[in-house]
Amino acid sequence: MDVAARVTSKGQVTVPKAVREALGVSDGDAIIFRIEGNRAVVARTPDFLELAGKLRIPASKRNAAWDHVIKSARASRAAKNS
């Protein structure tokens, strides 16, 4: 679906109704603009609370302190990049 919109002098764009409906976006929702090459893709910002309980977390990783999780993730990335 291609739907056109104009940019105002303030850099604002009204998201057309057809696009809002296709994305399930309503008043107050957040959207993101993802740049892919010379195009911008509009997407609805995911509601991370909807993910609660849907991801399996290994027992060894449950109830870990955030500072430990961050340090562990950084160390893992550093090891992969070495």
C-alpha cells in the first residue's frame, strides 16, 4: 500500500487514516521511523509489556541483578568481537 502525505513547514506529517488503521495505531500511541537505505519505514512501537510471560528465561538467569546482566552481556559481546 502506498499512501502519500505532505510535510509541513515545521517538519510535521499527519499519518493518513489508512496507514493508522493498517498499523493499528490510535490516539496517543507511539510510532518509530526506521531508516532503511533511502527510505523511511513507519512502525508501531512495540508494547513491551505484551511480551511479559511469553519469553522463556532459563532458571539460572532468573532473579539476576541488572548490573550483573549488563556486565555479562557486555563481556559476551566483547568476546564475540575479539
